[in-house]
Amino acid sequence: MFARMTTIMIKPGEIDRAITTFRKSVLPAAKTQRGFRGACLLVDRQGGKGIAVTFWPTEKTASVNENNLYYQAQLIKFLDLFAAPPIRQGFEVRVHDWEPSPSRPGRRASRAKRRVH
């Protein structure tokens, strides 16, 4: 698996707007991309920093959506929120383990399988 990490500095007071944009616009668009495996957004409210991580089966799959301008279209959604240019990096995912979200309220989801490569 491959992870693309984009680090962004957000203007003061705009973290909530960035979170909403990621949740309501970036995630739905990502789900339309071939090979998309998941995403997360990490924020440091005090520092005004955000880290968006998307997961893909391979580095090649991740780069395809840069060539088709999907990635650039997502960055444009944040242009008025950036305090500095975004930094993009890619990483090979060697270990991941997390609990899936429950499928229905009140029901407990089964434990995710641990993956170690």
C-alpha cells in the first residue's frame, strides 16, 4: 500500500472550515478515484497545521490521480485557507491497524485484521 501525505498550514481561525471542506468535498471526490483505499485528516489547532493522508494500492495508482488533475483540483478547494504552500510526500505503508467504523449505530463492528507487510 502507498500513502500520499499533504501537509498544509492553515490561516488562523480557519481549521474548522478546512475540516468541513475535507469531509464534505475532498472525501467524496477521493472515493470516485480508481484504487482509493481511504483517507484521514490530522489537525493541530494551535499550530494551524493539517496533514491529509490518502491511501492507494501502489505509488503508480496514487500518481495517476495527479496526472488526471484530481489532486490539484482538491488543493484548489483550500487556496483561500492556506497560510503557506502545501508540501506533498509519498510513503510506502508497511504496517497499519485500525478499527473500522460501526456499520450501524448501536452495533459493534468486528475487529479489523492486523496487517503487517
